[in-house]
Amino acid sequence: MHTRLSTFSLAACDSADGAWGVAVASKFPAVGARVPWAASGAGAVATQSYANTTFGPRGLAAMAAGASAEQALAALLADDPQSEKRQVGLVDARGGSATFTGRQCHPWAGGRAGPGYAAQGNLLAGAQVLDALVDTFLSASGDLPGRLVAALLAADRAGGDRRGRQSAAVYVSKAGAGYGGLDDIWIDYRVDDHDDPVRRLTELLDLHRLYFGKSPAEDELPLEGEVLRRLLEMARRLGHYHGDALAAYDANTLAALEAFVGNENFEDRVDFARRRIDRPVFEYLLQRFGGDK
């Protein structure tokens, strides 16, 4: 399938953390369904501008078999009679990178590549968009998903797609980082149609960290005293508990808390065996469901 995707994207890796991913935004609906491809231990591919979507799986397969990003790119382009319409960026398993902008891509169009990243865009407001994308990624701290989204937001605010905004996405693969540790899909968020999609994407990443992050020991709260009382009060207001909010931690209050926490999808952030809850989750529940003060 060949779809016109005038957009900007960043394929990148964090070799030390074993993560590969792509962030992308466009004045095009559901850009995340076409552009980003990544696989742990293999690499990342962004394919756009009359996108040849076969470049994603084929590029990953080549890099998984040992090809460098440059070798994989050369093979993809050699097999495509419409290569001059394409734009693609690849990062391989070793952090090598390559980007290509065909001569028939709509201006402003171009790319930059360096160790661990490949950035590209077409129909952009100007070269400053790509500069913001790369410079922010290289200067940002934190994990790969956060750096990718920070870079995307900077590029968007620098002008982005000159036609406007519509969709954005971030996809990151890391061995065992998926839900329950059963797959490699660490981050997979898409904003398919929105007035400010990159900003919304940052909010979704924040939600991901809230639901699936883990606080250090010093940022955990004991399930006792005021913390326990306020949780039981919220559980009672929501119909999960019918006892006294001043009750001690016992089988009845445990069952109520498990029901309350499970209903809000925070099982991963409460340790009932150790009687601990992560502070950000407790504060979020207070903000959302109230409770007396």
C-alpha cells in the first residue's frame, strides 16, 4: 500500500537500555498506523511520503538478520521503482542509522542521521523543524519514550507539518517490557485525530507512567493510618466497602482495597503483601475521587 504521508518522524534507540522506537506526527489521520516500526534487538524504521509500508517489516527483518541500517536502506530502495517519492529512516541493532529523502518529496523535505537516531520530514514549515527534532532528542534526559516525545513536541512547536496538525504516535520496543513482561511492546500510543495531537500524546505517556511505572521505596506510602482511612473512605463512596473507614488493615479492608484498586487498574502500583501504595497513585486517587481532609 502506498499512502502519501507528509510528516516528520524520529527513529531512534537507547543501546544501553536495549530499546528501539519511533515518534511521528502529521497533518494526516492515524499516522501511527503506517509510519512507525520497531523490534527489540533488531532496530526501528520510519516510512513516509507516499509511504511504502513494506519498508517497515522488510527493513526490520534485514536488520534482525545482521544488516546495518545503511545496507537495509540500500536494499529497500533498490527494490522500489518509486523510491524518489519515498522518505525513510532506519536505526539498526548496533545504533547505526540512515535516512533517505527522495527528490520528489514535497518541500521543505530533508533528513539528519547520527549515532542512535534518524530524523526526517517532508512538507515541513522549514529546516528548523528537523533541527528542533534532533537537537531536543540529543539534549533530553530520561528514557527513550520520554526523549522521543519531547523531541516530537519541540518539532511540532517549531512549525511541524506546514499544513497543520492531526495525528501523532510513539512506538517503542524493549525485550520483556510489555504488559506483564509477556512481549516487547513497551510503548504503543496513538492520537489518530486531534487538534493538538502531540500535546495529547505527551499526556498519554504520562498516563502510561502513572499506571505502569513503579515508585522507589522512598516514594511508597504505608497502608495504615491516614492513608488507609482515606483509601477506605473513597472505596466506601464508590461502593467497594461498607464498613468503618477507621477500621484496621484486615481481611475485610484488604478485600475492599483490592476491589477499589483493581477497578481503577492500579494493581501494579499497590503491594498488598508489603502494605504499600505508590505515592503518585494515592495522590491521583485523592484528586479524582476526593475523600475528606
